[in-house]
Amino acid sequence: MKNSLFAVIACALSFCSVAQTYWTGSSTVTTTTTGSIGYGGNLVNNSGLGNIQMLQPPLTFPLPSYKIYVENINNASLLNGIGNVVTNTSTTAQYGIYNLLNFNGTSGIKHGIYSNIVTNSTNATYGALMYTTNSSSGVNYGLYTKVMGGTGIKYGIYSWVPDPGTSEFRYGIFSDARGTGAKAGMFLGDLEARGKFILSGNTQGRFAFITSTVATTPIGDQSLSIQPNNTSGQDDWDANNALTFFNSGLLQKYTTLTTEKVFTIYRPDLNNEVFQINGNGVVHATEVNVMLPVNFPDYVFQPSYKLMPLNEVTNFIATNGHLPNVPSAATVAEEGINLGEMAKVLVEKVEELTLYIIQQQAAMDKQQAEIDALKQQVNAPQH
């Protein structure tokens, strides 16, 4: 019967006669037709030219017009709508199923291959199952799609997984690549994903890349957040310990840690962390080099610099409680300290102190000279 069926399919697609034929599954007679071919329970009267319909009752009418329509209703563990095995040593192109859909219409959905599986079986179910076994060095495709022409949206592969309201995993596309050099996916061109992009080295520790989904969020507040899971093997993402990139350029690390380290730089050659930031804001570093955007205070030593007299400094301290140009304790408590600016101010004060010391030394030297002159007058011999 298998040879008979293939002969029937080949003849039907070649449109070689006008007879309409029906098989029950036991006939071995080869017949050609340009009408419909029925195989199985009932013949379906279909308007398509050269249709092949393989059906099992009960049937649902009316059926759409397909060139090949296969219906397989059973609860067996393995069901094949179309089982196709291609074994060939040829070096030319080989196709398990080759479907060329050429149309000029602008309305209606067109399906090169349409697979709809409705089952209550607990066994694995495949809309399309493809095995590619080839010992040659040529390129092998389990599924190869090419979409050309037209101005509308094109999908090489379109996958839709509806929400059944349950918590089990569902995959629009599942890829399993193993062995040295194997890649689960290869994309040439831009890759766009909406929703969560999940990475996991195993079933326990998982990370989700989550983008902003609220359309009204300002563009500067749009973000990409990397969030770990809280519970082993679960998709309960922890936004409180996320690393978030904002469209405005802000990079922000969320943490629930306090005195523990949140960010480190590790040097393998030193076997040590050379930089560390704790959850409470404490920073550990081997060296901090601050690049100042302003002039370093050598201007204090310029002749044009106006050094505040010490009596004015005394009055300023009495009024404000701190040195001139130095932030107050209240300001530091509220705003913190700019390390570069504070280093500049401290050097400025050191250089001003140096000038005050020089002035004091000059005054002391002058006084000492006057004292020495008076001593000479006192100790001079009397005539």
C-alpha cells in the first residue's frame, strides 16, 4: 500500500487524468486523477485541483482547500501527520518537504506549512519534527526559511504560545546544541526582543534581562535591568538587587546589602581585590587619582593674590565657625565632599598659612633687628 500511496500522490500532483478515486487502504491498484484523492474514512468533496486528503473520522465540515491535507486522530504515543524520510548520497540539494508559496493576493493569511495540534496526550507533541543526519562537510539546515518581496512585515519563523493559565514552562522556540563549537543560535543582523531575556547556566541560578514595558514612561527613564532570581530554579526576579541601565546614561546598582561588598575589581595576578564598594557606600582602593578641572592653587603665590589679613580671618571664624572657602559642617553633612575640590581648598589654606608664616617671620626678623640695635646702644661704653 505504501508504494501505491506514493504513486497516487505523484500522479495526482501531475494532473494526469480526470478520474476521482477513493481508497480504503487495501487496494493496490495505481490510478491517476486530476480530482481529489481520498484515503481513509470518508472522501471529502473539495474544490481544489489535484488535492490529496488523508483523513480519519470523525470529520469536521467544511474543510479548507489544501493541496495535501492530513488528519491523524489517535491517542497513540507517536503520531505523524506527514512522516518524510530522505536518504540519498547525492551532493545536490535535498528537501524533506519543499513548499513554494507564490501568490499575488493582498488579503488573507498564507501558510507555506500550517501545523495545528490538538491533543490530550501526555507524550511529546511536535508540530514539526526535523532530524538532519549528514556525514558530508556541506551546510545542513534542520529548517531553512527565505522570505522575499512585498512591503508588509515578514516572519522567517513565527511562533505563538498562548497562556494556558498554568505555571509550566512553554517555549516558542527550543534549541538544544551540544558539543564543542555548538551554538544554540546564530543571528546575522539586528536582534530585537520584547519582554524578558533569561540566561541560566543551570536550572538553579538564573538572570533576566528586563526592559521597560510602559509606553508612557519618558525615554530618559526607559531602562534595561539585569535581575537575579530569589529562589533556586524559580523565575521570581529580584529588582532590589538589580543592575539597571537607563536611557539617560545612568547606570544604577540596587542592593539590599549593608556592610557587604557590592562591587569589586579583582586582579588575578595579585590574587586580590584592588577596588571595592560596600552597600553602605564605603570605598576601598589602593590609590585614588583625582583629575581636577580647575587650576591648582599656585595662584596663592602670585603677586596679584589678595591674602586676607589675619584680623579679618579672626572675624570670619568668629562669625561663620569655619575658614573662608571651606565648606561648613552642615554643608558637608548634606552634600558630602568633592575630593578634588577639597584637596584644592586644603592646599590653598596650606599655601596661605605659608604666606602668613613668612609675614610673621619677616616681622620677627625686623623686631629682632631693632632689639639688637637697642642692646648695642645700652651696652655701648659711656664717655
